[in-house]
Amino acid sequence: MSYEKILVVDDDAKIQKIVKHCLEREEFRVITAADGESALAMLKKEKPDLVILDLMLPKINGFDVCKIITTEYNIPVIILSAKGDELDRIIGFRLGVDDYLTKPFSPVELVLRVQAVIRRMQGGRHNQTSPALVYGDLRIDSCTRQVSVNSVPVNLTSKEFELLWLLGSNPQQVFTRMQLLNKIWHSDYEGDENTVTVHVRRLREKIEPTPSSPSYIKTVWGVGYKFVYEK
């Protein structure tokens, strides 16, 4: 039984109605917004569990809304847009979205993708042997999906958190960029490995004392990355 709250952002009333009906049939709670400005207001007020976002929106475009969501909130985003070019998809995934579906779309497929993203989020919260990882001043909590450095909260996107948790849960293990792409973005996204590079760079900027000389996330040249903690 599902009671997660989902924010659907689309300026097409017909699309809103279709998506809302399909999700409510699966017992999701659905709220809607018709432009980027209203979406951000709803996001702050309602605190949804997931956002389904169109890119071509009035007032504030979808890419800018997406950037704010993935930067300031730890909420998964599924893009639902007529903009299906590879470049748009790459930009979306590099912003930290969890999935990307193009219009026209299958309502059944959309529901399945929503359920898959939520399962992954719940798995990240509940299927870990330890609720938190602590490495010196760095704390990674799987239950709250919160990260702090020197007891100061660090705001990560959902993908940044999943990437950090995976690396931190397997210290010293070397992951190739393709392995990380497959594990974090799963088979829903066939993208380039630069997506991983961008997310690692952003993670370092947020958690490393000196991002240019990282203490935790080390590059294994010609291979990928590993998590290191030296007391």
C-alpha cells in the first residue's frame, strides 16, 4: 500500500489529470503545479516524497526548477518531457534526476518507474546493516539520508547521497565509472561516464576539506574511484 506524496508539475491540464489519476489509482497522494514558480512554492509547503517534472514550464523553466530541487532538497525527480534529445537527457541526469521519460508516454510505464524510484529510496533507508557511517568528521546516516561534516549538515541530492553511501559502505573497494553508473543510475539510464565524474566532483566540493586534494573519495587513475579513511 502506497501513501507517498508526489508533486506533478506540468502546464498541460490534460497531462496533469492523466498522471494524477494513474498515481492515485495506486494509492499515491498527488499534488499538482502548473508552472515553475508554483512548483517551488508547493515543494516548500508540502514537502513531497517525489517530483514528476516537465521541462517546458512557464515563469521558471523545468531545468532551473530541477537545479533547485537537486541542490536544496533530498527529493528524487523524474523528468516527464517532450524534450527527448540526448543532450536534454544528459543535462537532466547530470543535474541529479532519478529518471527521464519522454512524451508521449505510457501511464503504466510512468507508474512502474515511480514505484522503482521509491523502492530504491526505501531500500537505501532500510536495507543497510548499519544506520550510519562515521569517518572522523564525516557522518553519513542512511535512516535520515543526512550527511554532516564537523556536525554541520551538508545538503546532497538523492544521487549524491546514494553515490557517497555506496563508496562509504565499501572502503578501499575500487569502482569503475561504469560500475557506479550501473549501480546508482541502474539500467534505466544509458548515459556516459562523465555523469559519474560530475557527481564525484560535486560530492568532493561538499564533503572534502580540500576538494582539489580529496581525503575521502580518491581517484584511481585509469579505473575509477574508491573511498579511503585514514585516521
